[in-house]
Amino acid sequence: MHTQHLSPGLEGVVAAETRITEVDGTAGRLVIAGFELSELAGHATFEEMISLLWHDELPDREALAQLQHRLAHLRTAPDIAIQLLASAAEQRLSVMDALLMAAPTLRLGQHEAGSSEPLSLALRIVACLPTLVAAYWRLLQGAEPVSPREDLGHAANYLYMLSGCDPSAAQTHALDTYLCTVADHGLNASTFTARVIVSTRSDILSAVVGALGALKGPLHGGAPGPALDMVFEIGTAERAETYLRAALARGERLMGFGHRIYKVRDPRADVLAAAASQLYEKDGDRELYKLALQVEQTALQLLEELKPGRDLHTNVEFYTALLLHGIGLPTDLFAPTFALGRAAGWIAHCFEQQRADSLIRPQSTYVGPHGRKWAPVEQRQ
Ligand code: ACO
């Protein structure tokens, strides 16, 4: 009889050493490659973040220009991906499901797009995922996909492909801030999935597709849409308490609150709240921003009252919802846009796992019966 320690959900288990991010759930700190999140978010573009995550350094001018150029050049998705997305749109599949179907096609054309070295594939994935999301979104609206532009940065080009119009500097800056803020976060479920996949010496594209599947669930990347829906349904600050109390009484979870690691406020919530405040100051709906703050305060009070000792605080998703809405993205694009940012982190972890070259293979404790006997099918009851 084995007496191994059981950790349901692997809570508290350390499965890797990483130089990429440090998540301190007690102090509410997030450090990315040595930088506090607040040093990077609002300053770095997503391209700079990619360089930091993949090469452990912020790029100098020349390296940044080279990276921007390579990414911009790799944005065109294979034709078959667009055909696949058109079929998915006919069946009104969710954007995450469509992305999950189209992402594997990025293996096609890999050799024409560059060499087959892992960095080249990684760049192609990061460059093309926004193209797939934007093309699908337009197909869902009955519009033609808009071809990517090479003269725009990563964030601006995504917004351009969605609307067909040049985004404002404020929208682009807000999206860069968002993508950098969510780019990596330790060994979360999707990143762990990616690491497990490459730990078998499988490849980065397989890892990203697996990670997309893990991110799709509402307990991970799917929360911001429902979080914003909740704010809209509440509608006015006076209704917040009744609405939230009733939801908690029904045993529902309030989306945008609680976290496996953070037992204090998620530091990403502060960064995104500041970015949202800036954006709504300029051209957003200030009343919605104020309402969201009031809903957050009421939710925190009720969680403390009704779920004492569980340390439930605002997580990244609550202000993700507000910020992405302020940028002009519909709720259906919240989770896929999260994926576009997190893809940089998934790939950074894949590189790290490949260097470690050790198979991830935990154990399970068998709790089923023993001693059952075979019976031919006609004798089974
Ligand atoms: N609203 C109400 N109650 C909650 C919430 C919430 N948002 N989160 C946790 N709880 C309660 C649970 O019901 C449970 O209560 P109980 O002790 O009475 O049974 C207790 O707190 C502990 O919950 P667990 O599920 O064990 O906590 P875990 O660490 O596994 O969950 C999670 C973390 C999944 C994020 C959870 O807090 C949740 O479901 N939040 C809402 C969804 C959400 O916002 N997800 C995005 C997370 S951030 C990200 O992934 C990028």
C-alpha cells in the first residue's frame, strides 16, 4: 500500500523552476524576469514583452526593430485556416472553439514563412493568432476578413484587422498594456498544460493548441465576459447588493473574484484598473467605470461576509473586462484576446521546459476496487 501525499488540483505542489515570472500570492506581487509588473505594464509594447520573456532581456533598438519586422512579416494565415473559419462561422461556433480549430493549421506554410527552427515557429504562432481571431470575428459578422498590415505594431494591427480602421493611440496603448499584463503568470493551468506537452519532446504548436483548450474554461480565461455581463445586468449601484447577494445565495461564483494563488488583491487588477481609468477618462463611458468600481466594492464586502476566511479578492479578469470593453472589444473576444497575450508566456515556458528536458509525469492514487473477475458478455448483469 502506497502512502504518497495527495494534493488535489496539485495545490501547493512545485513542479518547475522558472526564471520567467515570480507570483507572490501572499504579498500580491508579480515579477516578470526581474521587473515588477508596474515597471513594464504601461511602458512596454507587446513586442518588447515577447523579447523579455523569450530571451530574458529587453531588446535594444536594433533587436526590437528586427523582432517587429519578423512578426509583421509572418501575419498572413494559411488559406485553409480562413476556409475552416468560414465553416465554423456558418455554425456560429464560439471564437475560442474556432481558434482551437484553426490554430493547428499554422503548421502549414511553416517552411515558406521561415526556417523550421523553434523560434521561427514560435514567432509565426504569435504573429498569426490575432489574424485568426480577427478574421473569424469578421466572418461571424458576415464581413470579409481584413488582411494584416506590416506597417502597424502587433496591438494596433489586431485592432485594425477587427474593424478595418486605424485604432487610436489610446486604444493601442491600452491593448499593449493589457497584453503585457497577462503575458505570463507562473504555472497557471494553461501554461502547465503547455509545459506538460513539450515535456514529452512534442512541439510548441501542439503545446499552444493544448494551452488554448485549457484557457477556454470559465475558471481560467473565460471569466471576463461574464464579469462584464454581471456589471451590465446590475445596471445601477443601488441594485448591486441585492443582485450579488442573490447570486451568492444560489451558490454562484462571482466572476472576476478569487484566485488559487493570490490571497490578497491580484496586482494585475491594479495595473488594469489604472489603464482602464486612463482610457475611460479620454474617450470611454465614465459612468460604467464608476459603476464597476461600486460593484467591485459591494462584491468584496459580500464575499468577506458570506465566504469568511476564503480570502476572495478582485482578480485580473474584473478589470480585464472593463479595459477591453473600453478599447471597443465585444465580450466574445475577451477570452481569445487573453489567449493572444498569454501565448507569449506559454512559448517562453515551452523554451524553458525544452531546456530542462524532463518529462512531467505525476502519479495518481488508485481508489477503485480490486479482485474483480472476468465474465463473458452473455453472463454480465
Ligand atoms: N465567488 C464566490 N465564491 C467563491 C469564488 C467566487 N468568485 N471563488 C471561490 N469561492 C469560494 C468557493 O465556493 C469555495 O467556497 P466553500 O469553501 O464554501 O466551498 C471557496 O471559495 C474556495 O474555492 P475553491 O474553488 O476551492 O478555490 P480555488 O482556489 O480552487 O478557485 C478560482 C480559484 C477558480 C479562480 C475561483 O476563485 C473562481 O471560480 N473564481 C471565479 C472565476 C474567475 O474569476 N476566474 C478567473 C481566475 S483568474 C485567471 O485564471 C486568469
